Amino acid sequence: MRKHRLGLIAAVTLTLSACLLSFNGRNDASAQRRAAGAQPNDALVYSVRAYGARGDGKTVDTPSVNRAIEAAAASGGGTVHFPAGTYLCFSIRLKSNVSLHLDSGATILAADPEKDRGSYDQPEPNDEWDMYQDFGHSHWQNSLIWGVGVENVSIYGPGLIDGRGLTRRSPRPRRPLQAGDTPTTLGGAQAARPVSPLGEDLPHSAMAGLGNKAISLKLSRNVALRDFSILNGGHFALLATGVDNLTIDNLKVDTNRDGFDIDSCRNVRVSNCSVNSPNDDAIVLKSSYALGFARATENVTITNCFVSGYDIGSLLDATYKRNVTQAPDKDGPTGRLKFGTESNGGFKNITISNIVFDHCRGLALETVDGGPIEDITISNVTMRDVVTAPIFLRLGARMRGPAGAPAGVLRRVQISNVVVYNADPRYASIIAGLPGHPVEDVRLSDIRILYRGGGTRAQAALEPPERETNYPEPSMFGELPAYGFFIRHARGVELSNVEVGFMSEDLRPAFHLEDVRGANFRGVAAQKTADVPTFVLKNVEDFNVRDSRPVPDTRVERAESKKF
């Protein structure tokens, strides 16, 4: 019996040894095929090194990288692996069912067309629709990494995408310039304006061969971006247009213009990201006409993120430097979270929570091209050293899109649990609609804003212009006659447990309301200077304030002009 058991053990051992030898043989053969550049049928990981990439930062590795992607796609999908090294590349073309993995120490470095003697893919034709948005929004293939019509793709891993060879330039739409194309701070309200440092005055032909986006995606679905970093991403570190089921998680972006531009996308999750962008917006939702039709950005969650306007590069190296000269205009660094400016399709069903702003502009919700902003919830926000309005809600009529579209709507917005310290004194928080097109049903609660102060009586007497068709920006109205909130053309506004104050004496009222119907202030506190009213009402109906200081409970049925 014992001999029989020993015989069985020996037989099993021999069988396992044979299987192991056979398995190792297959692995060796597979490795040889990969080294030869063949398409492996039994391997899910495709190293770019096996397809000829050098990773030395000097050799252009684009052909090798694209061969690896094509091989993975031809086999039904897989992961294209970038081991540690620096991969100098022009346009990398994503394919469906293929992931890019950037290992620790791996960098995809954007090549310089002049220095590295190559070019990025040409921008695809979009002449019929590119008149309605800037060049950068209207093209996708002229990018470091791009995908059009792809699905089930991801880019992940702890590596870096360095856009050193990308340009941040972007020509204006293919039509005569209009006031709404440019912020007032850059001459947008004038017949003449200064030459733009960002290439807006260049012809579209000047972009031939250049890349101006780190990652761009169009009409795609089931996309995940996780764990990597981007440095100097060009005009857009990420442009996603018409992308559904998009996940962005744990990215660190330190860039010279926009961070994330999420345009006409649905079912989007952005979480745990840090975006530093002193010269443009950090996380921005858009709904342009670049696809040739209006499409809402909707069903979006943004949570646990940080936005800032530090010096470029000082987020990734953790020095967090602040050089006040590094900004796109006199308003100071941008680096904020924003809806708009492109807003043809609008924004619906969006929730934002747990966001930190530092040394940048404030929260901006803008619709000026006919689309709606509706059903928005924003909570748990802290801001420090805000350089323009902490809260900016703007319904305008720039109408950059096909003729005949009506003005949009801005309604059902709830903002709560916000703390702001050291806000710029020139611009109060703003809720501004249009005559005949008011902002509707806005509720603000549990908000504390401390401004620097210093406002004058001359500022308190200002009557800000309407500028209905201008580019939306908090500074568009100039300095404001209130230090806390400026509310104009609104219906159904409620402020509950909101406190505003200043660090140095301010001679303006806390609240200025004009053409407002149905305003309720409950549990509001406002710091004031002697002989300066807390509220200024102009053409206001159905106004109530109660349980607030320093004013008594007051109800106003109608007031053409009232101060108290």
C-alpha cells in the first residue's frame, strides 16, 4: 500500500514538472514574439519597449508606442505598459479596449515640432462649427494623446505626462471678433484690444503641426483616468467632448492653461484631484457647439478636489509658490471651478462637494449661449485668498452659436456650507440675470465670507452696466456698490444663515438688490460701518428679512428705492 502511494506521488510530481516546463516554454516563446514586435495572442500586457521604444528622452518613440497600441487592439484589447523612462512622443492614438499604464518613473514627454523634427496629427476639419468656439475646443487630433469614437479605454498609473512641447496657443473662432469672445479685462468691451499672449490673434493655419492638448477625447464612452500627473498640458490638460461614463480620479495637474474641460459629457465622476492652473480654469464644465449640435453636460459629480492658482510647477514640487505677475489678466490667477463659458447645451443635474480653493478665483456658474443651468447642488467648500467674486452666478446673452436660439435659464441652484477668507474687496458675490430673463430659485445657506474691505462711498454710488452680450467674468460689471452680495434680475432668492464681513472698514452696504422679486433673508449677519445701510433695494418686490442683524425684521411689498 505504501509503495502504491509513493508511486502516485511520483507520478503527480512528474506531471506537474512537465506542465511547468510547458508553461515556461510558452512564456519564453511569447516573450520572444514580443521582443520581435509580433502580436501576442496569449499576453494581455504589451510593453512599449518590446515594440522598439527607447525611453531615453531623446529618441522619438511615437511609432513604437502606436505599434504597441495597435497590437493590443488587434488582439481584442490589453494594457500597453510604459516602464520607467522618458518617452518622447508626438500624437499617440488611443484604441478601444486598450489601457495605457504609466509605471513609477515613466514619463510621456510631448515632443517639440521644431526641435524634434516632427509634427502632431493635423486638426480634423470642423469648419462648419468651429466659428462658435475657440480653435482648441473645436479639434481633438492635434494632441499628445487622443481618441475619437473609442470605448473601454483608460490611462492609469503613477507616472507623468509632461506637455513641454505643447503650445498653449489657440486662435479665436473663424469669424470677426466680438465683445463676447474676450473678457473685459482683456479689452472685450472695447473696439480695439491688446494683442493676446495666448495666440488668439493668429490665423488657424498657424497651428498646423502643433499640439495644444495633453489628452483629448471625442464622442467616446467608458473612459477612466487615474493616478497619474500632468505638467504643462497646453491649452487643455484634458479636453473631453461628448464623452459618456467618464471617471477621473486621483490626478495631479499643474498646467499653463485649462486643467479639465468636460464638454457636453454625461455621467461623469471627478474625485480626489488637485488642479493648479494660474493662467486659466482648473476644473471647468462646458457645453459648446463643437459637435455640431447642442448637448448638455449632465449627471456629474465632482468631489474631494483642490483647485489653485500657484506658480506653474509648484503644485507638483509641493512648494506652492505665489508670484502675482503670473496671471492671464489684471484679475489675478484663475485656477477655479467653473461652469461655462461655452454653454450652448447647458448643465443639468450636477452635484459638487468637498472642494478647496486657494489663491485663485471663486466659484462661477455661467450660461450665456442659450443653454440651461438647472438642478445644481454645491456643498462643503472652503476658499482662501480669492481674487474675484467668491460666488458668481451669471445668466447672459452672448449667444455664440447658431442664430435663433433663445436666452437660457439659470434656476434651482443650492449652495451650502461655504467658508471664504480674504476675498478681494472689489467684487462682491454676484447673482446677475438679464432684464426679462431673471436667475430663478437660488438658495444659499450656511455661508461665511470675510472680505478684505476698503470700499468707498464713491463705489457705493456706482451703477454697474448691464453688458448683456459680454464674456462672463465677475469683473465684467466693474467695481460694485456692495461689498457682500450684488443681486440683479432675480426671482426667488433665499439666503439663510449667511454672514458677511470685512477686515478693514468698508463704506458700502452689505447687500444691493435690483429688479428682484421674492427675496428672503433669514438668520443673516452683516458687518457694517456707522451711517452705512445694510440693504439697498431698487425695484424690489416681496422682500423679507428676519432674525438677522443688524437690521430689524422687515417686510417690503414693493420698493422703487429703499435703504436701511
